[in-house]
Amino acid sequence: MKKFLLSTIALVAYLMSAHAQVSEPKNTPQLEFALQLKVTLGEAYSCGETQHGQRTIIPITGGTFEGPAIKGTIINGGADYQLANKAIGRTELEAIYCIKTDDGVNIHVRNRGIIYPGKDENGNPSFYFRAAPQFEAPADSKYAWLNNALFVCAPEFSPEFKGIILNVWRVK
């Protein structure tokens, strides 16, 4: 009898969840522009096809950044480590570098993301390229706000700029 009752309760719970309607959440996160990075790049090189995929390294040689509450330069010496999986046509990236604000504060950046080819709404070739930078700023600095938020970024390409432009938004 006890097994039958438990089975019946489980079946009713399953049927109720299958028919439950999902309503749109009331507190949808908003985005607030945080900064734009103009990153200069060195010549890419490859480690070849590894057990995880095609490994490519793109040196980060410098650049600038600016936003409503922050401005400075990108420090030479970082790199964008990309791993391409040819079987699914997807590339994972992890860029690790440091930035220096105009008032001399060093901030570490680790930006992880994906690049995936696709098609736009008209069926033309397109690609998805998004990343989520994480910042490590000194906790006692005016840039500590970077430590306590999530960020997303998307690229912007310009024929006038030899590198990559990344627009970064804070998730509110």
C-alpha cells in the first residue's frame, strides 16, 4: 500500500510539472555599458592539433580601454588561448591579460567565451562570439566594483583598427 501511494504521488507530481506553464520572470537582468577595450594583437601561432583540438595562441601586445568610470592602457604580455573543435565548428577562447588605469591601478582580466558559426535571420553566414570577462581589481581601490559584478562582452570590428575591439557590459 505504501509503495502504491508513493508511486501515485510521484505520478501526480510528474503530470502536474509537465503541464505547468512557465511565465516570464519579473526581474530580467539588464545590461549597463562598462567599457570598451581596443586590443592590439601580435602574430598568432599554433601548437597544432592536440588531444583537445586545434590550439592557437594570439599574443596581446597592448591597446587602450575606456568607459564611464574607467580609462587606461592594456599591458603587453597577455594572450588569447583558443581551442578549435573542428568536428562541431566551435572555438573556445580564454584571454588572460592585465590592464592599467590612468591613475596607475593594475587589474587582472580573464575573459572566457565561444565563437560559433551560424546564419543570421536572412540565412546569411554569421557567427556567435560572446565572452564573459572577470576582473580582479585591488579590493581597496575605486575599481573594486569590477570584482562584484558579472560582465559580458561582444566584439566590434573596424577596418581602421588593427586588432579587436571588445564592448563590455555589466549585468545588473
